[in-house]
Amino acid sequence: MKQIKLLIIFPLLLILAACSNEPTINYQYSDYNYYKISSFDEQLNHPQNEYYIYYYYEACGSCQYIKNDVLSRISNLDEDHLYLFDVRAGIDIHPSEYIRDESDGKFYTPTMVHVKDGEFVGKWVGIDEVLSILVTLE
């Protein structure tokens, strides 16, 4: 009986050990194509009538924390369009009061916005909000 238990447990342990060693893909922002945007208005004028923009900053700890989630999701999108926007672009990317924080007027990363027909229609700020909308994209 003891030998039978060992015969069952040993293969199970091998399977569990093999599963825990799955390679993790480390996505990089530089792996993706960028649109050259030289003004705020260009953020609202893309060929698609409906899309999302993800604002990030490489030095932002929260952006780094969710980077793999965001980039892996972009890789798997079939219908929705999600554009990356590096806030270091050197232009005033956030003159719109819509994407500034209501309480202090500042712009924070990570932020995701939904654009439809050239207008902002949704905004999510911070790790939890961005991840919550991210899982709904197809």
C-alpha cells in the first residue's frame, strides 16, 4: 500500500514541478510600434472611430507593476484598439480637463482613456481601474 501511494505521489510532484517552471514572457514597451504624435489633438484623431489610449511613464512604479498585464493584453486583442502613449513625449498631452485629476488638476499614470468619435468617453486611473477595464477589451 505504501508503494502504491509513492507511485501516485511521485508523478504528481513531477507534474507540479514542471508547471511551476513555465517561462514568463517579459514584455517591453519598446517591442511595440508607436504613432508619432506631436499635438494633443492627434490623440483624438486616429483611423479608428473607437479606441483606447494607455498613458504610461517608464519611471512610474505602478506602470512597471502592470506592464506585462497591459502589453500581453495588447498582444491578444482582436477587435479593440489600444494605443500606448509614453508621457515623456515632450508635448502637452493632457490639456483636457477630462483626463486631469478632478481634485488637484494633475495628470497621473497609469491612465487609460476610451475615445469614440474624437471625444473622451471613459477614463480609468491607477492600477486597479486600468486592470479592471483591460480585462473587458476583446
